[in-house]
Amino acid sequence: MNQSHLKNLTHANDIVSSKRQFLKTLACGSLLTIGGLPGVAKASAWSFPSSRAVALENVHTGDKLKLTYFENGRYVREALHEISYALRDYHTDDVYPIDPSLIDQLYDLKNTLGISKPFHIVSGYRSPSTNANLRRTHRGVARHSLHMEGRAIDIKIEGLRTKTIRDAALSLRSGGVGYYPYAHFVHLDTGQIRTWRK
């Protein structure tokens, strides 16, 4: 693995929380302070999971991971490195830091679906050269794809319909959700909330 990329996989020694996760936490806390969520009994304390884990299988490289990437209120740097390597551009072997918020989306999606199966990764990071090549040969590949920023992922889950995955992802309202029923995968990203079908 390219060591210079590994040194840059996180922007600080300890990432306490992503901006999006922080804002979600703040919003939930504010609602509870004001009087709780409608239809939900008021809790004495709001609890968040102290650890988060995901399972990933890259369909192109055969890489498999099942690991805890968030523990004791912090992202685990070594786990983020492993995830970034597993989601590398398999065409060029380039490694790029994957946005922790994207992994949080997978974690939330896993819980929404109530599954423990691994996410099958169709595409993670894409180098600019790979993205340009894909644009020439495939319809619907964005010129400025968030895959090139480590902020997008294309997934399948064995035994689940693509539509089921798409519907669960949309319910999270966490970013972009692309639905590719003919290619049998769902795109997730940490960009603006939006959806499309190809």
C-alpha cells in the first residue's frame, strides 16, 4: 500500500465525530431537551452506540473486512486505513481516504435493514483516470464523481432486492442515493440529499 496515502487518511490524530454525525446528535439532543420526540416516551438519557462495525467484501479484489471502525467516541484510525485500502481503485491500486461519514451511512443502512450480511462493494474510490475511462465506456458516470473524493460507494447485499436497499437508504436522508436496478446495485454518497435512477 502507498504509505504517503496512509499518512493522509485522517486529517487529525483523533477524529471525534464527523460534522454530519455531530449535527444529527445535536438535533436529537435538542428535540429531547425541548420535550422529546412525538410519540416516543421521554428518556432520561439519550444513548448512542459506543462502537460501530461494518462488514465489506470487494467483488473485484476479493478483499473481505469485518471490523469495528468507531469505538469509545472516536473513529479507529487503523480501521479507517483498512477500509480505505479495501475500497481502493482496483484498476490502478490507488488508495484514497474514505469519508468516515460514508461508513456511518453503511452502518445506519445495516441497522435500518436489520442485517449482519456484508456489503458487496461494486465501486469505492475511483482515481481521476479510472473515472475518465468509465465515462467513455458507461452511461451515467459523473465527470466530477464523488467516488474520486472517497465520498461515494456502490453496493449490493446478497439476498436483498436492490429496491429494498434503495428504499432503506432513502429513508436515512443522509446524502445521494442512486438506483441502478439493471446493474443490481445502489449508489450512496455524502453529497447533497438527492436521488436518481439509471
